Amino acid sequence: MFSGDYGTHKRREKDAVRRTLTVTNTSGAVVWKGYYEPFGNEYAIQGTIGNDVRFAGNKKDDETGLNYFGARYMDSALGRFHAPDPVGPVDSKTGKIDFEILTEPQGLNAFSYAQNNPINRIDPFGLRDILIVIWNRDFLSRHSVGHATALEMNGSVILSQFPDPQGAKGANVTLDWQQTVAREGRDPDRIFKVYVPNDSGFDGIVRDRVSRSTWDWLPSNRHETNCVESVGSALRGGGVPVNAVDLAANR
């Protein structure tokens, strides 16, 4: 339930790219309906209530007509952001090059929305995304407790923490993609694309978890971590609402 201009309403119906299509009241009647062009510009609005949640599930500023994406504002009539993507092809802090951006022509356009493909892609925070890769538990055949890792879109590892030597506790080491697959001995079970609204917060947690000395099945202090704890903490630091239980349930 949520409140609007004319009382309490039941739900918002959204499409695959999170555009609010309709709002219904507690009786199931449609009290708001929107029709959109590909980049979110509304060419028709019908309804008896106000509704500020529009394109990509984000709020529209009535005064400016712009959509707020958290990191920046977008003009849906132009199909462009008003500010460049704060995540560029070269990390200003580390000098690391993101080859996915450099090899993707639309990735070099710092003002474009979802690489100019709003029908098939979504960017609800106005930022790029990362991949979370999950290996499920496999006690019987492989004696594996499962694993979680975070990757850049170009496949480079952000977090993939393992104990050395293998066991319930050991030195905390970060393995690259080939080493991770070799350690698990199988392909991953699930891959999620995740949008990180607070890139600096995410990176700060990543640096902390990589630097921790000990991998522990049940980390209990600031020197210990494991794959699920590190990935979950980094996502939360980046503004993504997830916890260790969520990640462990997907292992």
C-alpha cells in the first residue's frame, strides 16, 4: 500500500524496464495510467491522482520535468543525462582501466542512458553495473560449501575470497576468475547483474575485505572475512539492500 493525492492505493504495475504503467486503488480500479516513448518521455498520462514514480521506477521532478536517478538527473525528452557518468573508463583513484567501456562504443558516451538501448537494458541509478556470481553448495559430490564472487562487467575479479590452505579457516586470498573456477571445479550456478548506486562506498569495503588477513567460516572480528561476508558487505556499502542470508540462500 502507498498513499497518493486521493487516499491509499494498492499497487503500481511496471513493465520489464520498470516504467510505471498503471496505479490501482484498493478496489482494483485503475486510477493512473502512463504511456511512454523508449527513453521514458510520457506522451500521454491518464488518471485522477498524482504519481511521481515513472521511468525506470524513479521519481520525476514536477518542477523541472527531469527524472532523478540517484547519481544524476535525466531528461527523458532528450534521452540523455544532464551530467556525465561518474564511473568512467579510467578509475581516477587507482588508474585502473575498464576495457569493457573502452571496447563498447556506447560505453564511451558518458551522457547516454543504458548504452542507448532502453528497450532491453535498464540503469535505475544512472550508474554502470557489476556481476555477482554464485556457486551453490555441493556437499555430496565435491565437498563444496558454495561460493560468491563479484566481477566487473569485463570479467575481472573484484572479490573472490578463499582460505589458504582450503578449510574452515586460513589466510584470506583473492583468486582471479580462472583460479576461482578451478577451485570450485565447475561452472557457476547463478549470475546476477547488480546496480551499485554508491561506487565509492562499494570500493571502500572491497579494499577493506581484500586486505583482511584471515578467511573464516564464521568471521567474528575486523581481521576476518569470507566470500559471502565480503560480497554482502561491499554491496551494502554500495547502497544495495542485501545481506549474508540472501547470498547464502542463493549458494
